[in-house]
Amino acid sequence: MGFLLRVHCWQYSQLSELHRAPHPTWPHKARRLGYKAQQGYVIYQIHVRHGGHEHPVPRWSLPIAFSLLQRREMDATHCGALRVLNSCWVGKDSTYKFFEVILIDPIHKPIKEILTPKLWPLKGSQVPPTIGGSHCAPWKKCNTLQLHRYC
């Protein structure tokens, strides 16, 4: 794993700052973040230089987090029609940290079908509503006899 990570990082350092990837480096990680191997999903690889920042950053923010936010915005401006879905860390070397940004095309037909309002309730797993994050509480509430005392 370590050797493979070093090889990937060396490859990424040879590429440009913003580069389109044919497929995600770690597919299981990308799928957890919402990526699907179908038309309309695009992966871009970016790198951020670590270390001393020259530009002022917002208060209570780390320089690396701010530059990653700027890079995601740069992705969005570079590919104007695409929308940023998510991003994940891929690796780092002595100079850069490497990230993959998942972009979707909302105008593409398969994506548009997913985003139609009538399909939103069908998206994801069908679980009953919870009370305070617990699945047992709503069942207990429905299945217990409550005799309220009225004065």
C-alpha cells in the first residue's frame, strides 16, 4: 500500500495542477462519497502546496483547508456546467497534498432523472422515521398503551 501510494503521488506531481482523471484512484472511497461509474460523473485531480500561505485566510480556518476550498471553486469555474459533489484526499508528498474532486453534470439525462422531485423519496434506503436518532423509540411509542391522566 505504501509503495503504491508513493508511485501514485509521484505520477500526480508530474501532472498539471488541475487534471481530469479517467477513473478514481480509490473506487470504494469515491463510491462512499457519491460517485457512480456512469455518464455525467467526472473526476478531477488537484494538488495543493503545503506550508506557508501568502494570502490571508478566514479566521478560525487552516491554510490548507482554505486553499482546498479555493481549488474546488477553481474546478467549478474551470468546468462551468459541472457541480461539485464531493472531494477526497488521495495522497501527499514533500511538496503537495493531492485530492480528487467528484463533479456531476446536472444537465446530463441520467443525472437529471435522478434529481427529479418525484424520485427524491425513492432515493436511499427506506427506513421508518426516527425519534432522536433511535429506531427503537418510534416502535416503542406506537406499541405501548398510554393512559393519560386528565384532571
